[in-house]
Amino acid sequence: MDGTPKFGGVDYAVLAAMLSVSSGIGLFFAWRDRRDQSNQSFLLGNRQLGIMPVSLSMMASLQSATTVLGYPAEMYYRGTQFWVAIFGLAISNVIAAEVFLPVFYRLELTSVNSYLERRFDSTAVRLLGSLSFIVNTMLYMGVVLYGPSLALESVTGFPVWSSIMVIGLICTLYTSLGGMKAVVWTDAFQMSVMLLGMLGVVIWGASLVGGFGNVWATAVNGGRVQFFNTQLDIHHSGSLWTVLFGTTFVWLASYGTSQTQVQRFCSVSSLKKAKTAIYINIPGVMINISLSCMAGLVIYAHYADCDPLKAGKISNPDQLVPYFVMKIMNSVPGLPGLFVACVFSSALSTLSSGFNSLAAVTWEDFLVRHLRLTSRQEAFVTKFVAALYGVLTIGLAFVAGSVGSILKAAFAMSGALSGPLLGVFTMGLLFPFSNKKGALIGLLLGEAMCLWVVVGGLVYGSPSDDLPTSIEGCEEAASLPALGGHFNASMHRSPVEPQGLVKLYRLSYLFVPVLGFAVTMTTGIILSIVTGGNGRTKDSDLYVKCVAKRMMECEEHAQQLEDLKVVPQQQGDAP
């Protein structure tokens, strides 16, 4: 990326201000709550947090570098089909609010995995769920931390390893000191920074090409506007049904059963407030994703005839947005700084939420049963665990550069383990006859199947879904004819139909969680029936309301039948 303008003093000042405010919020809550040293305060904010900060925190915690860097690149190289993911988000949030949230909130959970132990009467199911969440979250956060580090290197020359260390350590500091209150309020602040950053890119970038009308016309002419590709192919990630179905499952797992989000639901003072927070979250995330998608089209309007990747200006699609910001928008002092602050905020919000939730799961599911400590000592251990996860994430980020597209990596990693977890929670909530044998074996098989498919996909690769790009408008186009021809030939040749197991490995990364969910549910239900179902006493609080009501009606009916049998027998015994 030689020749690209670098950061100026104003840009560094904007970035430093964002990092300082984020750190300051953590230090403030650490000082203010210095006398309230308990895990109830550190992990749940004493269940007294407000609706708006919690809602903004939910928005921010899932709007990582995937949104800021991945979505624009997706629009630029593969078209707008993935934009319909916002409807998958809305569907998943409604299901989470009406099906999962009422049960988990009523049980006053600190670790969502404690539900699995209570429901299936099995410590093994709970610990497997906890380990799955830990591995899934750690892998995801490694990608999340790598993304902004790549962005900063591309615009400032600051080494990736230095960025990883700075971002990771700052986030670890304020999360381990300030707890849930610091996480929620920094998330709220960082969400506003993300919105400002993407608004700056979209509005300023569109104005330079004559407005949004020209942006849209260029996208249409370039074949980027594709909302109704109804191709029914589970191997193709660019169809309407694949995107809608796959993202619904990914986000339902995140909003319905992930410790990161459930912990936020349970940090407000009532179920009504928790539902309000998740419903406010829906339009907020839809707007944020739409801004990122629009940014991709704005960038395409600038580079429709001179693709930076094909021209060798960038080496990775996820460098597209920072390259555009520094090349086109550098004339406005502070705007590049605001954008990089936006990218950093997207990472910090996800990381801080992850560290806090990982600490909660580790303490509640693994440590608390083996340690006998005072309230202050418990809080100290939990803070230490949160800091330890911060250090581990920094290490994972150093190997995340080999995963390719941030968007694809994030969804593939999330789906491999979260899909089966969604399956076992759903089985517990909706099927009273399901038992611990079905839950344990179903979860293991679901995860094994997903990991097998993901690893196979990495080994065999997947065909490119990229749309054609051009370098005919580049100033250097005359010196790049062979390069352009090579790219067109290699990237857009007719795909070869996969055979055998390779066909399974070519499953769209968006269908991986669906596969895991289906295998877990099917296996778990069949095994539960074969092994005699759930014979223990059933607690109606562990089920969705309509299921619990039906279950109680069945029990009452069974009791009435027993009573009818007893009455004639007593009459027959009478003298």
C-alpha cells in the first residue's frame, strides 16, 4: 500500500481520545464500586443496569470488525445479497425475546450453562456446554482483535503485532477493573463512535461521486444489486435463502443462548425491561449493518473501474475500507482517525463483552464448586480470570491472519459450536421428554459433525463467489494487462461440481450452524425416546411457557385418571 497517505496529528488525537475515554470509563467504575467487591456487581451490575445502555451494549458487542470491515467488502466483491441478513437478525431477536429470554430471566442465571445442569440433571452436559462456549468465543475474539490491527497497519504503517498488544491490553485493563458496568457503558460509548465513523464514510464518500443516486446506479450497472437470488443451493453463500436461513440460526444462537447476551438480559431489574432492551437492539443493529453495506457500495462507486485488490494496492479484501478512507478521505483532518476509532471501538466492545462473559462461565461452571472464598476474594479471582482471557486472546490474534475473509471466518467459527449449543438448549426448552443421554450424545455428535465440515472446508477450499471486477480505469492499467487477465481467468472460471465428501466440505459456512442444530436435535430426541425419556420430576420453570402449561395439563389429566381408578377400588372394598 505504498503511496497511501498516513495518519496525521489530528487523526492520532481522535484515536487517542477514544481509547482514553474507554479506559477512563473502566477506571471510573473500578473506583466508584471499590467498596462493592462481589461477583454479583462485577458480572451482573447487581441486576440494576438501565435499558438503553444494555441495549446499546448488545448492539455493540456483536458489531465487531466483521461489520465494519467485512460487510463493506462483501458488498463490493459479492453484491448486496448478504444485506438481507438484517431480516435474519430481526427474526432471531424476536424468537430470543419470546422463547429463550423469559425462561432464563425467571431462573436468575449468572451462567446460562447452569440451565443445562438443572434441566438435564447432568454436570457433564453443563461442562460440555461451557467448554464449547469458551472455545467458540476465544476463536472468534482472536479474529475480532486481528481485524482492527490489520486496519491500523494499512493506514499508518503501525505493525500488526503492536496494534494487537495495545488494543488487547487496554481492553483487558478496563474490563478486569470495571466489570459489567464498565463493559456496558464503554460499549454504549463505542457504539456511538461506530455510528459516527460509518456515517462519515458513507456521507462524505457518496458526496464525492455525486450523491447516493449515482452510487446506486453504479452498483446496478456493475451487477452488485442482488436481493432476490432464490437459488436453492446449500453450497452457495450468495442466495437469499442461504443468507436468511443461516444468519437467523447464527444470531439466534448468539442472542438466545450465548452467555455474552444472556448475561446482559439478566443485568436489568425486570423481564419487561429485558425484552424492551432486545427489541430496541433490533433497529439499532439493522441501521448499523445497513450503513456498513452502504459503505461497500459507496466504495464500489469510486473503484468500479479500478479494483484496489486486483491492481495490487491491497493484499486482502478486508483492507478495502481503510484503503479507501486514507486514499479518498484523507483531505478531511480527523476523518481517518474517526474511522480507525470506529474500527477499534467495534473490536473493543466485542472483546470486553467476551472477557466478562468468559470470566462468568469459568467462575460459575468450573471454580465456584471447588473454592470456598469470601465475596471479595471471589471477585478478585474472577477479575484475574478475565485478565487471563485477555492475554490468551492476544496470543490467538497473532495466528488469525491466516483465516482469510473476516466475515467468513467469524460466521464459520461461530456456527461450528454455537449451532449444536442452540440445539441442546432448544431441546431442553421445548421437549420435556428429552434426557441427559440424548443431550450429551446429541451435543457431541453435532459439534463433531460441524468441526469435521469446517476443517474439511479449510483443507479443500471453496469456490469463489466473487463478482467480476475491473482495472481498466487505473492509471497503471497499461502495465497490468497480464495481471488482470490472470485474475479474471482464475476467479471466475466455471466451478467444478464437487463429488463425494468434498460436496459436504463445500457446504456454505452459513449452513454450518443449521447442520449442527439439526444433528444435535435429531440425535438427542431419538436417543431420549429410545432410553426411556425424562422420568424425573419436572420443574415447569425450566420450559417455555406454552410447553410448561401443556405439560401441567397432561399431569393433571393423568392424576385424574389415577383418582378414578382408586375410587371404584375403594367402593369395592367397602362392606
